[in-house]
Amino acid sequence: MFGLKLKKKKKDKAEKGLVLTNKGAQDGNESEIPQKGPSHQEGPEDLTKDDAFLAPGPSAPSKRRAKLLTKIHDGEIKSQNYQITVTITEARQLVGENIDPVVTIEIGDDKKQSTVKEGTNSPFYNEYFVFDFIGPQVHLFDKIIKISVLHHKLIGSILIGSFRVDVGTVYNQPGHQFCDKWALLTDPGDIRTGTKGYLKCDISVTGKGDILKTNPKTSDAEEQIEKNLLIPQGFPSERPWARFYVRLYRAEGLPKMNSSIMANVTKAFVGDSKDLVDPFVEVSFAGQTGRTSVQKNCADPVWHEQVVFKEMFPPLCRRVKIQVWDEGSMNDVALATHFIDLKKISNEQDGDKGFLPTFGPAWINLYGSPRNHSLMDDYQELNEGFGEGVSFRGRILVEIAVEILSGGAQESKFSKALKELKLSSKDKDSKSSKGSSKDKADKADDSKAQQTTDKTNSTEVEVESFAVPPEIIPEKYEDFLLFGAFFEATMIDRKIGDKPISFEVSVGNFGNLIDGGSHHGSKKKSTELTEEDVLPLLHEGEKDVAQDSAISMASTTHPEKPLVTDGNRNYNYLPFGAKKPCVSFISSWGDQTFRLHWSNMLEKMADLLEEGIEEVRELVKVSQEAPEEKMKTALRDFITQSRVFISEAEKKPKTLNQTALDKKRLTLCWQELKAMADEAEGVIRQQKKKLSLDEMIREAQNFVEKIHFLVDEPQHTIPDVFIWMLSNNKRVAYARIAAKDLLYSPIEEQMGKHCGKIKTHFLKLPGKRPPGWTVQAKVDIYLWLGSTRYSNTILDNLPVGYEAEMPPKSSGTHHPPSALLYQAQHVFQLRAHMYQARGLIAADSNGLSDPFAKVTFLSQCQTTKIISQTLSPTWNQMLLFNELVLHGEEKELLESPPHVVVELYDSDAVGKPEYLGATVAAPVVTLADQDYEPPKLSYHPIFCGNLSGGDLLAVFELLQVPPSGLQGLPPTGPPDITQIYPVPSNIRPVLSKYRVEVLFWGVREMKKVQLLSVDRPQVLIECGGGGVKSCVIQSYKNNPNFSVQAEAFEVELPENELLHPPLSICVVDWRAFGRSTLVGTYTINCLKQFLCKPRETFALTSQTDGDGARPAISDSLAATESSNLLSSSQDLPADHVYVDVEPPPTMLPDSAQAQTATLVDIPDSSPMLETEHKPVAQGPPKDGHGKDPRKPSRRSTKRRRRTIADESAENVIDWWSKYYASVKRAQKEKENNHKEKRATEAKPDEVVLDMEDGPKRKKDKMLKKKLKDDGNDAIPNLAALKIYDGDLESEFNNFEDWVKTFELFRGKSTEEDHGLDGDRVIGKFKGSFCIYKSPEDSTSEDSGQLRIQQGIPPNHPVQVLIRVYIVAAFNLSPADPDGKSDPYIVLRLGKTEIKDRDKYIPKQLNPVFGRSFEIQATFPKESLLSVLIYDHDMIGSDDLIGETKIDLENRFYSKHRAICGLQSQYEIEGYNAWRDTSKPTEILTKLCKDNKLDGPYFRPGKIQIGKKVFSGKTVFNEEDSEEMVESYEHLALKVLHSWEDIPEAGWRLVPEHIETRPLYHKDKPGMEQGRLQMWVDMFPKDTPQLGPPVDISPRKPKGYELRVTIWNTEDVILEDENIFTGQKSSDIYVKGWIKGLEDDRQETDVHYNSLTGEGNFNWRFLFPFQYLPAEKQMVISKRENIFSLEKMECKTPAVLVLQVWDFERLSSDDFLGSLEMNLNSFPRAAKSAKACDLSKFENAVQENKISIFQQKRVRGWWPFAKSKELTGKVEAEFHLVTAEEAEKNPVGKARKEPEPLAKPNRPDTSFSWFVSPFKCLYHLIWKNYKKYIIIAFILIILIVFLVLFIYTLPGAISRRIVVGGS
């Protein structure tokens, strides 16, 4: 049955059982021996490239070994620092009346709150909050950011609305942030109510080294909120509510052990054998959690409960967390955790392609800590989702479905996709399905289930039971056989090697003999399974086999005592020898292997494409031809494979147990592949767009990432396979392998990549591992996992030449073998050619290491010599491993030899060697009958955990020892004196003589070493055995530069550039008595950047152009730049520059020359400068050289400046005008770039060439017009400066065009990412290198200056005047407990320190400093400028917020001319006066002279440099007369701005700019603490005519007074009702205030008893306020609370609030309506009350809006609104006057003097009941009811008369009788 033939053995071997021999090798059966890989002759060529070629990939399926991985294992999940920053800008459209909104932000347990804004539905905050977190990325990303807006009350604030997003969603955004987005607020208590308002905010998540972009916050009334919502790109703006159902059916195979100690103790005493676990499931999503009922004492619980979440769809939270818990008497303990990413179970695409999140019903496999029965779990964090699970902990059957709610949350029918999921009816009693166990949780759950109707509309989690739909049929189980053969077990840690060792292989609980527990379901079910287990392996294939008794299945190997490794006592190994132990067992799982098959197909495609990309990269490295063709071939292969997959998938194979997600995912996969294949076609053909190789690689890499996303199958099937190493039956170390990688399929593409392959596994410790070498054993194991139907193929891919030994008890032929016996054995010799390493990790305190390497192969280990004090050791050592016995066929060993492991250590005099990293390599095999070819050295990457630990240059060859013995092997060469064999010369790289020139400039920022300052440093350069020393600096404090600038040395380097050794820079300090101390080191691993091309020809051409040798900046660079510029010059759009592409044969006159020249653009740095674009008016010809061009230009520019000023009589134009114009322009550019980017993203194949110039001009004019309309502060023709988002260094390559700065390291390299390790930097070395092949003719060299010195300035001390301008800071980290800071500036340069403490800005995180400082300094002694921002504290020392450092020296000497930025326009006076000490013509002349260029020649309207002619305006009108004046400064400045277009000598010059520098704090390395806008000007001290510094002091806000006269109101709603008459009326009064100045709230008197809603007031409000017209912001200074010592200044838009109220005597007044108007942009008033309409007011377009700052006086009618309904109209007049005018012409408040207002003529009904009661009776009762009152009065008199008559009549009669009777 196995394809094996039975062979009789001798009787003495009969006890061992039957032995099967593999005859495949002799039979030549093609089906059993797959195709061989390439022959040995092809091998060595492949090996010269990187390790990607060393191991066979999926393209060679016949290989016996899996692909070689150089990385031993991934490192630990590290805790990282993260900063979450939230800026709350403003809120709009908040629901509620007269609310006082406050914003709270909650992230985890942290909560922060904004200030309270009073009486507004659109508050402006502009507040910044910072949250710091430390932890693993995975767990931080699940945290929810919850932002809520509440109506503030003294007791219990009321929630208006809230918004949730998880941190991971924010981090996945471009730039890790949402910027200026509107968060939609909803009420979690009632989802029917819809939107509760919008909150504009920025949310960013930054880790170490992440860079953020900051934008100043502004409020734009015109903003379209719906188009700018806070949602990821691609999400719809309208998100409906949805129900997320997570259904929990049942769980299987949970650990039986109860986690609580008491329960275990009870079990120990009572001896109870039942399950002690009480499981329940907790499901968390979007910050909410629901839990099921508890199933008592059950390891296989059945719940049938669903947890229902309500969230908007698509949700902004990505993961559902499913956690199984064990209920304990004291506390609950997590058993296992699993996360489901919604992105993987849904598809966001539109149309029929997309689908809602759907999952299962499918099993989820749970992993966590080992299932041991110890009282305390050492690895509990693994069960909570921290780290990789090391053991199977059961599985849970889950289903997820989503139902979109169309209306509110009423019960709606399921959508089409969810028809099969039927909800249980609500009236069903949930108690019946919950079993008999009734604890408190159950009762609580029951009561919840009863009240579901109350919860329907809230987002509260519901937990309810459900009936299993009849469509869900019990799944069909299938038997899977796992077979494993152990080929090697070496490198076993010595600590565990003293006891017998065995290996256990398990799948789920199968094979887990120590603590496995139940396999599936209840006990009854497991007995059924055991009966099935005894059946033969083949159900269909082998009908003739007799039914056996149970098959003996072994999942563990026989325990064996390990032996000590030869050459390394720390390692042991198991002596398997010729007998390889095997394991095999059957497990039973649901048959959904099709999922794994699809995954495997996709993964193989991704791997193959990745290999292709890697090969292309290698070809590029080696600079070989045709990498593009190779790339296209790889893409063609990918297209072919995609089509195979698509054709398979389109067949829609019908398989049982398919879920809805299975079908959808398959469709998604083939659709994605189809799209990718089409894109790949486009890339190959390159029809629409010519792609460079880099772009092709990027596209291909993109495909790989997309496929990898599809590979991950969220619905689990077979659990992962675990290999455990057991020492004395105790678990020690493990390896975990995904089941899909081992799964067999008869179709090659669907087979797992490691199925039937020998794979090297490095076993690791469970849980948190100690640093260093944590590998416990290296195991080579052959694994095969598949259905028992295919068990006849389990041995197919084993190396041939074995005999299979059967287990002793078996009697049939259908058993997997218990061991493999390899008869053939061969003797080999391994030669490890250890040449050198580079870039190793520093392990000693001085920043170096003493590295040596341990090479382990099979049971032998050898060590190289130790090279002291280096990070790039050259061992040049060959290690010989003799008498290596390898078992198996020669051919097999040739194809798949065992791997070599190389570990690197740092030798310490005391203590154990320190681990530096390791790599794995495959040896090159040469058999005895093959011709010997020397292998080629290649670099092998070294990894220390996850960190890159450098590269090892080595090669390993495995030579078969011929019968003649070792003499028959290739010669090794003689050993040296120490008996060390060097690497043979035919393997060592071919060397050539190179000359290395070194420029020594100086050392900087040297810290103390061994408590002493560095005073006499010297630099040592070493490369490839050669080196050179600098001279010693005599006094570092006085002059840190070297007196001798350049040195050179010759060295032999490999001809192959890839094999070049590293170059090391060492700095030593010479101390007393001739002692020297190592200060620090730096290693340059790649010399390619310093290789210079031979420049003889280049030098000749440049000398013919000028008067001698041209200064070489970087010859190759200049050459490439010039060629690029020349080639690209034709593509530029046209402007006013003439360039002769070819020199004309004869010299033409100017006009003719102009006609024949080519038009080329000068990029104009000021596109708004209109005067420059007018055609040149030819004035009278003047001699440009004879006249001083500077003289008349003053007048011409003065005239221009005045016209600019005339455009606004209101605003004085100053530097800030220029700043705000530049900010506006920068924002506009960003928007345009963003639009262009989106356009290109939408159509990646199209190329947009921006050739036209005309439309652009038109656009600029339109922009100007808009700016003009925006207000008088935006003046069009303002000069602008460049605002950089980052620092200037990143724009200009660190100004390293003349010298490079190398950081010197000292101290141990930490486990963290050492790229950001600032603590190890001990100083800096400034210098440069030039490496080139030594010329044959040595006499031509050394004929004067070294090549590297040309163009380098002298390095003697220079005195400089430095001006530092600090403009503003953004998003500073809060330093005070109240979440604010009091920042001030400190400058440090050398010993100079300027503290600006007195000018601190209280309570501000976005301060505007506007400060300038002057410092005198001497370079190089004082060249590092530190700008620090401190927080001012009243008590205690001030805290540092952050600092930034600037190397001024690099800027000073740079060719980019960073000393003073070139302004965009040339002017002599005013806000844009020329700052530089040299005029543009002088700068131009100097540049031409320095670069040996011919020119400049000034001619009317032209400037000529060499053969390039620039044309522009040089004639201007004189200010006072009509005389024309000539000035070349403007044109010269334009030439300077386009200096990079000059051939050969051109480069970018620094424009006038503001740089935005990040601030850092040493306690939080790599984390930005804010940003600083600033710039620096530098002038040599000997410069004449230095102008005054630019005045950038902040603008003082302008005082204004707003006079608001409330005349009348109309149609105000009537709130009161007369209890007698039912008549409606209102007692109207109007309140008013300016937002932010609520203390100055004013109100009118009351218009009583308005019956029609009319009110007459004639009442004046006076609101004085401070305003900045340029920023359109009002400045408010006030104390935050009564305890605040200082006033806090904040800027908000000027918004006037008017409210209409109904006066109440006994209760609080009733709010009737409000009106909010941004004084800068509010709708025009209606002329009459009738024309006043709310819709017109709310929907007013920008054209119909006015600004009070322009109009000054406005009168008319405006509407009051409440809850978006019209509640009244007000006639008001606004009059804005400046503070000075208000003082000159004061007016009275209310109706007071001066200029009192007349009392209103109110109707007679307008009065108060209390003040005029008689008036009230007359008007309200007598007037209306006079008739009735008179009638009533007469009736009353009559009634009184009658009553009195009847009352007195009896008395009168009786008296009469008595009296009369007497």
C-alpha cells in the first residue's frame, strides 16, 4: 500500500518487526521519484548571489528539503512607546438648546477634558491633548479612542453624542493620522435619533521615529462637513447602523483543569475525576463586551447563545476579540484568546464584488499556555493574547453575521446574504435553553433577555439564546494521518541534555499524551471516535486488506540520552545515525481542507513572485544586464499561475461544509487575481506609461502584499502542529508549524510548502524568552499531514536508500514505519571558509566587540579565532570538519545536504561569551566523482532575534572523501604559525589596488570618556588591512579641526563591489604619559557611495571651459546632474529664458540669437509676481556694464511697494503679511498636490504632462481675485517665502555636499532598534572619502592637491554673526498637570546661552514667539546651535519640553548657500527689504567665478552665462518722472532661483524660508514633542553694510468695539398662556455676547406681554474686543479659573451670539431661539421682517456673505432659530469702530448718554403686572370685557339685594308681630 515492497530479513532481526526497503531508487519509478532539480554544475553560479538562491524554492518541488531561512526565529514582541495626540478644533450642529458643551476623550483608562464653552451649538476649542502608552503594538491598536460631547452641568453632565475609533484604524491612515476631519457624533443610548452633531479633530498615533505633519488650526465657516468626515478613505460618508451577531455554538477540548487553587486542592483530596472547568465566553467589539452564561464542570460546553452589538457600518474598529474564560470563586481566569479581523471576513468593494462581514459557522482553534496541571500557570499572559500560543487549548464553533438596519433599530428582515441565519423569536423563554445550572450570572442574563425590547434602540450589548437553524448540518469528520521522521536533533542545550530526551508531535489534542484531554465533544462521542480509530487507514483504496486489531500509533520518539557535541560542550545531540525515528498518528477533523488548498496555491504564487523580485534585485546589485527582462518573466509566470487559479476557482467546486464566507472568499480571491493579472499585463506591455525598474519592482511587491493578505484564512480547520522536546517527560522547548504548510494534496500547487520536505526547526522556550541565544535544539524533521486516503504517498519524497522498520506488534502492511534505516553511508569533509563579517552588534562598553564564530554541522562544532575590538572582523580562516558520516544516497546528499549553523559571539575576559547573532547556510556539495570547482564567497545576513546583526562573508563546501582518503581532496594550503588554515586563494576574492583619499575636517560634540573630557583626539581610518591616521588635534576646546586636511593610502580591495570590506573610523584621545583611550567608532558597511569614477577626461573638458581645473564637488554627481539637466531641458514648459542648445556657428546679434534660441522655463519662486511677467519694454539702450545697476533700483522697487500698500489703507504690510500669504499659498499648493495625487491614484496608467503655462496664469489670477475678495488682509502681489514642513537639512541632503558627518558610537548596542539609539553617540567626525582604482601610471598622481580636496574651503576659524528667528511652535507636549505649558526659548551656541525666560507665554501649547536673537560665534568651535523650549514654573526648576540642534557649519560652507535664503522678489525697503549682504548680481558674479563659468554678461533685457542666455525685464519706470531706469537685480535674482538649470555647475540654492523643526526630548527618544518654525541667517563678521534684523515680533491685536443696536423683534414665538383667557403672549428680551467673552454678556430690558411676537427695544450693546485681522481671529486673555495666577491667551473666531428669551417671574427664563454670526463672514441682512427667512440664512453662499470688518456698519433683519426651526426675527444694527474711534466718539450702553437712544414706543399692553397692576386691569380686563363686567356688576347688586331681603325678612316680620302685638 505504501508503494513499498516486503523483504524477508534474517531471523535474528525478526524481533524488531518487519523492515520495508525502498526500492524506488532501483526501480526508476518516475511517479515515486519526482523530477530532480538542476545538476551540480549549475549550483555554484547560483550560490554567488544571495541566500535567496541557496535553498530551493517552490519552483523546485522535487527538492527534499524545505526552503532555507537564514533567520532562526522572530524575536519577542517588544513593548514600544506610543503617543496618541488629539486636537479638538471645534464642533458644529450640536443638538440641544442653549447648551454648554464640553468634550471628553477616553483612551483605555485615561480620560481628559476640554474647557466648557457656554450657550453655543458650535463651540470653538482648538485644544491639544497628549496620551502616552507603553506596550506591544498589537494590544495598543485594539484600544478604543472614545470622544464624547456633553452638556456641562454642575451635577451630572448630559451626553449629547459620542464617537469611537480604534487606535489601529488611525495608525493605518496615511501619516498615521486623521487631519482636520469631522467626527460624526451619535447617541449610544438611542440610535434612532441620528446625527447629534459634528466634531472637528485631529487624531494621530506616533511610535518611535514616526514623523507627523502639523497644520495650524483655523475655522472655515464654508467647510463642507459631509465631504470631510473622520472615516478611512473609501468608506461611504453615510454609514447606517448595523447589528453584529456573534453566535457561539459550542467548544471542544478545553483544558479540564480549573484555574483556581482551591478547586485543585479539593480535587487532590476528593479524587474527583470530572471536568473542573466552568467556561464562559466573553466577546468584545468597539469598546463593548458581552458574555455568555457559564457552563459548570464542562470541558466541551454547549452555549447556543448570541452576543449582539450595534455599531455603524462599516465600523471604525477592526477586530472582534473572543475570549474563553474559566469562572472562579475568587476571580475569573482567561483560558484562551482569539481575534477576528473584520477586514479579512468582508470586502469593502462596491457593487456585487463586496460583501458584509460573515463568518462560519466555523471552528476557531485556540492556543495559549501549555495544558499542564500545575497549580500556578507561568505563562498566563499567552492565554490573554500576549505572545505566541505554545499549546492547543481547545476550539470553539463561532458564527458572525451583520444585519444593516435601514431605519432605526426596529426588527428588520435579514438581508439576502444572511437568509440562512434565522433569529430565534423574541418571546421564546431563554431560560429553557440555558440548562439547569442557575447562578447569579445566569439570572442576570435571563433578566436581560426579558428586557431586550428596552435595549433595542441603544447600543448596549444584548446576549440571547438562539435555536440552531435546520440548514446547519453536523459536519462530516475525516481521518488525517500525521507522519514524521526525525533526521537530526543537534544543538540541544546542555542544561537539559543530562536526562533522556524524546520528541512529541501533536495536532490539537491528538498526539498530546501528557496533558491532551478529550479529543472532540462529550465522552460518548470520543468513544465512537476510538472505534473508528482502529479501522484500517485506507477506507476505499485497500479493500483486500484484512481488518486488523488497533493500529499502534506513536506520537513520541523513544527517549534517548544525548551525547556531547564534538568541539562545543554547551551543545548535545541525539545519535540517530543510520536509524531515523518516526512518529505517526491519526487525528479526526472536519473536512474543510479545501480552504488550506486555496491558501497554499496563493502562497506559492506570492513566494514565486517574491523570489523573482529578489533575483532582479540581485542582478541590479551586481549591475548585470537585463534585469527588466527577468522582472517581466517573473510577472509572466505570475499571470500564468493566476489564470490557473482563476480557471480552478471559476469552476465553483461543490464541496460539503462550505460556509457563505468560503464561497465569497473564493470569488474575492479570483477577482483580485484577475485584477492583478491585468495590471501585470499593463506593466509588461507598458502601453500607457513607461515604468522604470524600481516602479516595476514596487508594483510587483504590491501584488505580493495583496496576495499575502488573501492567504490568511480566517476560518480554521486543522489546528497547528506542535513539536515538543521532552526532557524526562517534561516539556522543555517547542516549534509550531501551520497545518496548511504540511498538508498533502495530489495537486502539486495545493500541497503545503513543507509537506514531505525535511525542514530545519529551531526549538524555542515557551513564553517570554531571555535575551541572547534562546534556541534549545535544532531538529531536522520530515513531516507529512494528509487524509488517510492518500497515506500511500507518505514516504514518496523521503531521501531514497532507506529500509522502513515496522512497529513490532503490527501484522499488516498498511502501517507507517516506526523508523527508517539508511544503509548507505559516506564520509565527507566540510570546509567552512570564514572570511569576514561586517556591521556586527556592539557588545562591549567601548562600542566594539571581540567577535568569534561558532560553526555547527551535525554533531561537530568548531570555533574561529577571536578578533579583538572590531565590528567588522576579518578571520580569513578555513575550518575543517573531518570524518563526517552522512547516511543516504549520494545523489540525495548532493541535492539537499544538511544545513550549517553559524553563531557569532563576543568574547569576554570574565563571564560567558555574549550572543551577537546567527545565520543558517547550505553547503555546496562536491561528490568524489565530480570535477572540483572552487565556490564563491557570498554574504549571509545575520539576525539577533528580529534585529539585523550584520552580514557574514563566507562559503561552506561539503566534499566527499574519495576512497583514496583525504589526499584525494583539493589541497588546503599550509596552515600559519598558529596552525590556522587561511581561506584558499582560489576562493578568496580577486583583489585590485585601490587608492583611498580621506578628508579630515574635524571632530564635534565629543562627550566625556572615562570621566575626562576629550582634548587631543586623533582619527584612525582602516579598510581592508590598510589605513591612515590623521594628525592629532592639539586642543579640542580651542579648535576642533585638523590642521592637515587630507591623507591617502593604498589598499587591495575585491574587484567585486559587493564584496568590499567595511571601512572603520576610530577616534582615540591622547592623554598624559602617552596613553591613548578609544573614544568611539563608526563602520561604513557600503563603500559604493564613496567610489569615484576615473576623471581624467572630465578634468580635461572642464579645464578647456575655464581657466584651470574646476573645483570638484562630486565628480560623478556633477556629471550625472549635468547630463540629466541637458536631457530634460526640452521637456520644460516655456517662460522667459533663452538657452542655446547648440552653439551657433557664427556670433549673431542679440535679436537674431533670441529668435534661434530655445525657450526654457525658469521656475519662478513667486508665481504671484505679476510685474515680472509683463513683456519687456525696451527703453533707451544703455550700457549695462558702465552703470551701477543698484542705484536706480531703489526707486523702482519703492514705487512698487507703495502701490501694494495702497490696496489696503487699513493694514500695514509687515513681515507677518508675507508669512500669512505664504501659509495660504502653501496650503493651496498642498490641496492642488493632493488633488493631483488622487487623480493619478484613480488612473495609475495615465501620465499627466503639465505643459501649458497659460491656464496656470489664469488660475493664479483667479486665486488673486479670490484672495482680494477674502478681505483686505490678503493682498495679492505680496512676496512669499517657502515654508518647509520639515527641517532644512532633509530638503538639502543634510548639506553634506562638501563633507559628511559620521556619528561615533560607544557602549553596548541595546536590544532595541539601534538606529535611534542616541545614548550611544559619543561624538561626530566630519570628513569624506574618495575611493578609486589606483592608476597604472603612478607618476601622474600626487602632482599637487589630492582629488578630494578640490573645492573644499580652508578650515581655519571664521567669525560669524548669527541671527536666529523663532516664529512659532505647534503641538508642544504639555508639561504642567493642567495639560498646558508656559513655554519660553533658550538658545545655546558654544558657551553662549540666551534665556528668554521673561518672555514666556502662559498656558499655551501653540505659542507664537516672534522673537529674533543675535549671537556672535567662531566656527568651528561654536558651530552647533541648540534651540530649547522650556516650560516656565513658578516653583521648582523649569522643565525641558524639547530641543532641536542645527549644525551651522555645514550650512555655512554648503554650495547650496544656506547662509541667507534668496528672497522671491528684490526690494530695497519695506516688509521685503533685501536682507543679504550681497546683491543678486554680486552673488551671481561670485558663483560664476567660483565655478569657472564664462560670465555673467549683462545686456539690456538679458543676462548671459556661458552659452545660456536668460531674458527678463531690466528696465523700470522712475518713481517721480517718466524716466526709464535700468536694474539687473531682479533678473539676476530669477537666474539664481533657477541656478540648478545651469549645466555642470548648477544646484539648488536655498530660498528665503521657514523650516519646521521637530523637537525631541532625551527621555523619549524618537518621539516628537512638538514642532518649531524658525530660520537662521549667518553673515561673516567682516561683511560690510549689514542691515538690521527682520522685525518678526508678533502683531499686537487691534482693539475694536462692536456696537450692536437691537431695534425690534418680530414673529417671536409665544410661550406663555393666560390661564383666564387662553391668550398666548411672551415677555421678550434679547441677550448678546461675543463667544469667548461670556463675562461681558449683555441683555435688553423686557418687552412684556407681546401678543404678536413683536418687541421694541432701542437698546445698545457695546462689546470691546481684541482682533488680529491677518489671522481673522479674536484674541482673548482671561484666567482659566479663580486659582489661575496668569491670564491665558487664546485665539478664536469672532462670533456674535444673540439670543431671544421669555422672561419668567417665578421659574427660570425660557430660551426661545438664538442667532450666531461669524463677524468675518455672515449672511446679508433682509431688508424687511417679511423677507427674513431661515433657509436663506443657513444656505447662504459665500458671495452673499459680508464681513463687518469691511462693511463697518450693517442694519437689517436676521432670524432666530431653535432646533433648526424659525422662532423669531430681530432687527439689529452692527457698527464696528476701532478702539481709538470708540474713545474719540463714545456712545452709551443701553439707552444712556452719550448719544442716547429714544425710548421705544411700545403698545399699551407692554407692561409688568407687578409695576402697574391698575394699568393691567384696565388694558387686559376692562377693555375686552367691559360689557360683561357691567352686567355682572348689576347682577351681583340684585343678588345681594335679594339675599339681604330674604335674610332680613323673617326678622322684620317677627319683630313686627311682637312690636305690633304689644
